[in-house]
Amino acid sequence: MNAIEPRPGHALPAGTPVVIRKQPPEIHCRTPFYLRGAVGEIAEVRGCFRDPSLLAFHKPGLPMRVLYRVRFKQKDVWPEYSGGPNDTVVADIFEHWLDPIDGVKKV
Amino acid sequence: MSSSHGHHHDHHDHDHDHDHDHDHAHPHSPPAPDDADQYDRYEVLLQTALRELLDEKGIITADALHRQIDYQDSLTPAIGGKIVAKAWLDPVFKKKLLADPLKTINESFELDITTPLDLVVLENTPTVHNVVVCTLCSCYPRMLLGIPPAWYKSIDYRSRIVVEPRKVLAEFGTHLPDDVEVRVSDSTADLRFLVLPYQPAGTEGFSEAQLAALVTRDSMIGTSLPLSAASTSAHAQK
């Protein structure tokens, strides 16, 4: 394991509804374009990792960022999705690319 | 490449000077690898120049590079197959595997896999089918499955599996009921995913080796299901 535990109060709990930020992409951006602006929910907190968008430029990648697995209903990503009603897509999203929708408290 | 923009650039970010249609000309065949000629100019020159510079400056010797290529080539999906077979047979192992994959694999198979990445095992159930992609590039659990197949890295697979997963799965011969959740995991950061397929019916009493023979590479990516019990008995009779 290379991730470290987020400090208390620094991670959104699983189940939190979130929206992916529509912000200008970093040069080495890990947030897929098709998810920008999409609404999903935190599926899992994976811990804190060094920030790959900084590591790519030989920087230390600090501060470390909380990495989440975020689950989206396919219908919420692609309005014309015609697969199964329960189908989902899950992506790994860093904390500085999402916002909680309900002002949920971090745990 | 501008592939970090996912599907938005799928067929528009490189010039095609030939006339065949990439979009739907072959609706019943699995995703094709990218055209080789797409890479035979800039990328190949860049790769060669970089390799020669690293060697001349003594940063990475040609010898070290070839050793690394040999190592990468030595990794095969057989490692993953053994892990899956053991998980099917041994519920305690499966529980530990899901909780702490890399540690459990290293301990149980006396391996010494080290990686700066976190490994995640995605368990298929009767109601959830997992399939893995890296829409940004080609992230893949190489330490367990070896070098990814060419189609896994293709723009075709990477752009379509998140938009129309069931159509892509059908091209692999994988048809799932509508009420099963098809869960696409996009490997966008520091996690690498191994799918733990659901054990095929009729394989109760199979040995670990017999089970491992059913576990294909594609079933651990999630594009296919494991081979059926019948397929091996038929194979054994040949």
C-alpha cells in the first residue's frame, strides 16, 4: 500500500453526492473530460496520494491529495445511454477535482 | 497525444489519408488495435532518439533496457489465473485478497511484486459485472497480467467501452442480462484493477489447476467471461 490515511476531517464519506469540477485542465490531468460537470457519488476513499499532475513535472507532488473512487450512473453521464438501467462507470478522482453537492461534512 | 480528452477526440485527432471507415465498418469484431502507420513516423523516431540518448549518456544502458524488456515479457496472465482459481476455492483467501490484494498475493504465492501503485480486485457477482479501461492512456495491472493486448490500448476500445459497454462486450461474445449492473472502472490515477470473474457453473470439484485453465486474460479485464466447464471437458477429450 502506498496511500496514507487522510487526516480526520479531510475526506468525504462514501455515499456523498459530488459534482466533478469543470475547471481548466492541468497539463497532466487525470480527470477524464467526459466526467467534467457530471454528478456521482463517493464509492470509496482510497487514501492520500502524491499529486500526479505535479509529479509529472519532477515536483514532489505535495500536498498529497485524497483519491476517491467516484461512481456515476451511466444515464447521468450519457443522457442517451441505452444499456442496462443499473449500469455505472467508476473513476478515480482526486479531491481537488470534485465538490460535495449537499455541503456534507468531511470525516 | 490528445487522448487525455477521452472520446471527444476519438477520430479527429489524427489525419487519415486512407479511405476505410473506422467507425462502424466491422460491427461484429472486437475493437481493433490502432493503425500501425499512425505511429510509424514521429513516435518511432522519438522513441529511438530517446533510447539512444539515454544509452549514450549512460543513464539507462541498452543492457538494462533489454533486461527490463525480458522481465516485462516474462509476466503472463497465468499469474492472475492462479490467483482467481485460488479465490474460487478458498473463501478465506478471497476475503484477504479483496481486503489487501498485493500483500495477500505476495504471501500466498511466494512472490515479491513491488509497485508504487495500489492494486484493487473487483469481484464479479451474479448482479455486478466489472470491466476495466484506461481512457487516458493504457494503465493495466502489468504485474499480474503482463503486457496489455493491443486492443486494450486502442482509441477504439478506450473511447467506446465507457459510452456503450454492452455493445463492446457483445463484440467480445459477452452478453449480460439487462438487470446485471455493468460497472466500467476507468483507471485514471494510482490504482490498478484486476477483475475476479464469477466462477462458472458446473465447476464444483475442479482442482485449482483445472480452474486456473478456465481463467482467460480477457476475463480478468472483464471483456469476457471465464471459459465454461463444458469447454474444458470437450478440450480434454480431443
